[in-house]
Amino acid sequence: MPDIYKNAPLARAVFQARFPGELAIELARPRIQAALRGAFPKLFVPNAVPGVAPATQPYLFKSSNESESFEIALNSFAYTTTQYPGYARFRQIVLAHARIFSDAVPEVEKLNRVGLRYINRMPILRESKAAAIPLRDYLNVGLELPASIPGANLTELNSAFTVQMDGGQLRVVLKIEEGAGPAEPEVLVLDFDFGQLEDLHIRNLELYLDRAHDHTKRVFTDLIAQEYFPVMRGELQ
């Protein structure tokens, strides 16, 4: 994903591994917490949710400023950050935390799914919500619509598609959302989730992570309009 741009629109990055439920995690939580305590001193215990098994709800460890978190449940673990440090450092952190988990719970070997998700939020400007979305200023995306529908005059957008790629599948969501506050502009959300599902083993996480990143970065780069690259580089506002 975009790790060389001063104004990259990346708002959140998430790595998650899922596996068959493993009760050994119940006893391993104290060891995992002890290993993570320096980086994630805050512990959040899940509340009971009707109809949801408590063990499948994650225990959440957060950094002091809550920009990073590591979570563990009976059938998954995940790392999330809202301050993406570039792929090299992100990769290093994910693999280090995965090793902590694996050392504490050696019973977990086979995985059901490995996912890498990047959520981008691109501020957009238009005169009003009734005005057309200037999509071409941001993305190389077009919609093939019947002649009776003026596709260039889209005023709302909420679309998703999934494509098969080498080693997995990529789900892409495109939508317009309100800004964070009344004074904040609307944002164009570009949400990537690359999932790998077949013949997975925890010892190969490095391979899965690199594969997911390479596919997603290539699609991101192809989707971004050339006019928006100077904005990401900090040359334009």
C-alpha cells in the first residue's frame, strides 16, 4: 500500500489470521499479555453480546495513544494501526506479534483465512451533495451505464466487487461518506480486503503478507488518478 507518500489517504491497516477454535488460548492469554505489555499497556475485555459465543469475541490490547491494537480470540488474532509506518515496518510489527502468539499457542498451526485490509479515506470537494461526484479527479474508475442514465452525474456512490487473484481474492469497496465533523469535507472511501483461504499454515505468514500487500498496492496504484498523485506527494492540497 502507499508507504512513500506524505499525504497518503490510508486511514487504517488491519492484518488478521483466523483458525479453528483452540481452547489453549484461554490459558495462553496471560503469557501473551506479558509479552505485549510494553507496546500495548491497555486491556479491553469484551462485553457479552446476545447470540455471540464469548470466547469468539476478542480481548483487545491497545497502545497508550490507542493508535495500535492487537487482539486475540478463540479462533483469531489481529493487528490494527491507524498510523501506518510504511510497509517494511508494518510487516516487521505484524510478524513479531504473530511470533509472540505462535510461541504462546503452538497448538495453532493451520489457518482458515489470512486477511490484509487497507482502508483509505480521500477528502473530496464538490459544491453540494446534489452536485456530481468528481470521481475522475481521484480514481481511474468508470461505470458503464445505459444511455438514459448520465453516469458522469453520479451524486451518490456505494459499490463493492470481489475479484480472484493469484493466491486469494480481493474485495474492493468504493463509497462516499460524511466527514469526521461538520467542518470536514466528504470522503471517498477506498477499502481493500485481500483474503487467502486455501492450504494455509502459520509458518508461512510472511509469504501471505507479502502476497497480499503486493496485489493490493498494485491495484491501488492503478486505481488512483494521475491527478491525485501530486496531492499524495504533498505537492498540492
